[in-house]
Amino acid sequence: MSPCVTSTNIPSEPPRLEISDPKKSTQYQECVNSLKLSKETMLKIGKIFHEEMELGLSLNPPKKSSLQMCNTYITQLPDGTEEGEFLALDLGGTNFRVLLLELSKGQLVREEVKHYHVPEALRLGHGITLFDYLAKCIYEFLKEHDLEKRRLPLGFTFSFPMDQRGLDSGVLVTWTKTFNCEGVVGEDAVKMLNDAIHRRGDLNVDVIAVLNDTTGTLIQGAYLDPACGIGLILGTGSNACYIEKAEKVLRWDGGKINGTEEVIVDIESGAFGDTGVLDFIRTDFDRELDRHSLLPESFTFEKYISGRYLGELARLIMVKLVNQRSLFAGVGSEKLLTPGGFTTRFISMIEADTINHSTDNVRIVLDELEVNFDADDINIVKDICYLVTDRSAKLVAITLATILERMNKPNSVTIAVDGSLFKLHPRLSTLIDKYIQEFAPGRKFSLLLAEDGSGKGAGLTAALALKMKNKL
Ligand code: BGC
């Protein structure tokens, strides 16, 4: 059975919003009104997304697209013939992972994984220090498994916007999420990794593929289900990739294999709206969140939908209501007033309450925030968590619906998804599924949890890269 995550048992309805004080109720509605997106607005966003995809693919676009539409050079999906031992690196969150994967007749028969923490000092320090650390982790991993002497091919998942010049070349366009290292933007991440490996002089690995985590997720999804055509990450950050007709992709600096029909395109959908095309849905809360983010004025869409930001959005709404004296009797706590004081994990907990018609979690969260609350406050906080979730689900769904329409496949397309937000939120998948059906009526699709696409997918991609290189 495929691990399809969409469950029909989970209700998609909002919480019942009962606010006893009519003045508070009006103030609340006015405060959150801008977060509610009508179907008409959503369809308009879908149209813009499609235009931006086209612009991003053009060689000489009449105007700049906010979507990078990067060629990944991956033109094949796993077909059950992948063989061998591969190293995989996964960098993108606060953990860095090294994996050893063994494939036999396309099946994963062995997997060793080790996590290494990437402290803030490394995430915000100099790039050379970061890559030296990655090389050190590879060495330690190999030593632990008695593999230091072995020559191993390596797939590198580097989950940031890259301009790929081939399967094994990816120039960093900009940092996102929690990274901002000096000296890497504009540089080839594979070269920086290779340089760090050579500086050590005690490693014998060949970096043969660099990929984005969405690509890894699509590949891992295709390993689980051959109908897979889209990869989506909903975690700290967000992004999607899909299988495009090769004739639509015009940049092939790294060479195109004759007869190539399809190729995976990394949309970098997190940057959707960076040119201002989505400003009509931007609320004061979004503007404030952006102003105080690590990388302001970039990754507009990601800031509407992903795990790094949803909790903070909810917090900003609560702070405004406290200032208007319509929440917590107008008294905020130090935790509530501190950026980052309300995390996306809290949203998942409170949404679970809404599903279960309970108030247990919301009470735990509000106690943790050290605020005094009454029944109205509980209802308002639940509604805020629903609203930011619902907006995120709608925005993700409209991009997926647009991709499905564009792919125009007669059969069902499987959308492989991974990422902490998707996995931990109790009903984001239910909402996304519902909205895709609404925005792309009649399109057949299913959402599939493709866990660890950025790890296993990197191993599989390294195996595919070996096969593709032999064809070039
Ligand atoms: C990055 C993407 C990545 C996504 C999910 C975004 O911030 O730009 O490349 O796929 O996060 O990790």
C-alpha cells in the first residue's frame, strides 16, 4: 500500500468561533480579515504563478520572473536497475547528515545515517569554515564505518536556490532559511565542497551530483510510486519541483543528452512574489515579519507558508490584538512579545485541539507563554492558528494545482511531499488535498509522504547520475 497521507477522517472545518464580547469579536474580525483569501483571489494567484513559470523558463523574458525554474539535469527516474554504494550529504536545516546507501537491483538494502549539528556560528560564519566542517563530518563518518580508504561516489543535497550548470555543478543564488554564510553566493557549492575535501587530503570521494531537497523527494517518490511527477518540501522552508518537457527547458549549459524528453525543473517557488507580483495579498503582519527576518525582501512566498514563519505570523497577530486590548485582557507576556516566542509546533498542537474539539493543548501552550486567558482568548487563539494554516494550505494548493494543469497528464500524478511542517501538522495535508481539488477540478492526483527524500533521494540521484554520465 502506498503511504498516502491524505486522510478523509480528519475534518477540514475551522474551529467554531464564539466570542462573547461583541466589541472584541468585531475587532478580531477586522484584524484578521486580510488573511482570508477568496477563491477568486486564489485563481488569480494561480494565473500569475503560471505566467511566472513561463517567464522563468524563457531565455530572454520581457520582465524578470520571481521563479528561477532551474534545470536540474535529472532526466531519468529510478527504474529498478540502480546498483552500488553511495554517500549522500544533506545540508539545508539546522542538522547536517551524512548517509551511506547501498542499492541492489534498485532497492535500498543498507542505510547508515549520522546527524551533525550545524550551530548558528557556522550557519552565519564564513563559507570556507562551513565547508571545512562538512568535510570533517564526512571523514568522521567514513572512519566510523571503516571506509576512509574506499573511493565512493557522493550525492550532495544542498537545499538552497542554485543555478545548476550540470549534474555536478550548482552556483548558490542566495541563502535562505537560517543560513547566511559569507563568500558562498555566486560560488559553486560542489567546488567549495571539493576544495574542502582536497584541503584535508585524506578523503577519496567523488561528488557526482548536487541536488535540491525537492528533487530528492521527487526521486524518492518515484522510487515508491512510478506515477510521481511533483516533489514538494514543506518544512522550515518550502519549494517544489516537477517533471517538465525537455523542449520547454532552454538552458543546458552542462550539455543535453540526445533524445532527452523530460527533465526535472526546480521551481524555487519559495521566492514566488519577490518581484512584487503577490503584493496584493501581503498583509501588515507579512510586512512586519519580513522586516525582522534574517533575509528581508526575499523568499516572499516561503514566508507565507513554511514552518519557519507560521508561528511568528500567529504571534504578530496576537501581539496586535493584545495592543488593542482584545486578547489576554491587553496584557502580553515577555515570551509572547519576543520574536520567535510562539513556534509553528504550537500551531500544530492547537490545530490538533480543534480537530479533537478539545482545549487541552491550547491551555498547555498558553501556560507555557505565561499569559492569563479566558474562554474568548482560547477561541481566538485557535482561530488564528486555523487562519494561518488555512492560508498556507491554500497557497501551496494553488501552486500544485497550477503545476498539475500545466503537466496535463491523463493519468493520476503523485505528488511526493516531505518536510517537518507537513509531517507534524495534523491536517495540513487534508486541507491541501481539499484545495487542490477545488482549484484544479477533475485533475487526478495523490499526495504521498516520501520521507527522507533529501537523504535517500540523494543516494538514488547519485546512482542515476552515474547512469546519465555514461550516456553523455
Ligand atoms: C530553498 C529551497 C529548498 C526549500 C526547502 C528554500 O528556502 O530555497 O531550495 O528546496 O527551502 O528546503
